Amino acid sequence: MGERVSTAIIGIRTVAIPVTEQDRAVEFYVSTLGLEKRLDAPIEQLGGRWIEVEPPGSTTSIALVPASSDAPTSVETGIRLTTADAASLHKDLVERGVDVDELLLWEGIPPMFTFRDPDGNGLVIVE
């Protein structure tokens, strides 16, 4: 066993998603998904801005960072967002023209579905 770290990790603040057009990404994540913009600051080293969006009241955010050769778009992010009603949200996103897969209704598992943002980045909604 290793030594215990005295400065232990206590949470997750932000996960990043690479995007090609930050303003388009903000429009999608805020207007279409209903997230709130928490931070928007120019960062010269990124070649764009550091933008964070989050579900209302959340302590974890998504950073919409400029895509690069080291951070390409069209990836499966592994991010699972939660909702109280997956079927209703699925219907709403389909009606809004979002690239949405079928609603999965597996016995013993919460309803869920995968969708993609305008850059083809995959996320999952779970009830």
C-alpha cells in the first residue's frame, strides 16, 4: 500500500469538450440543452476562450475548449448528464433537430439515450 496523500482530491470541477466554434457550442449547450454559462474568459494559450457551462445548481461544469490536433472533436466524451424524465427530454431534443439515438429502456436500468453536439461529440442523458 502506498502512503496516504494529505491533499486528497475532493471533487470534480470541470470536464472539457473540444469544439470548433465556441459561440455555436455555447448556443447549443445553453439554448438547446438548458445549461447555464458560468465562465467565459479569453485564454491566448488556447487560441480562444475558456468557457464553462453547467446544469443549474451543479458544482461540475463542462468546458467548451477550442479543438486542436491534441483535442479533436467527434469524440465519445463519456459524460453522463441526468434528467428527471428521459423520454420527454428525448422527444424535445428530437423535435429541436439534435442528433439523438433511440431511447433505451432496458429492464432494471434507468432510461437513457446518446446524443451528439454540433461537433459530433457524444454525450449520454440518463434518468
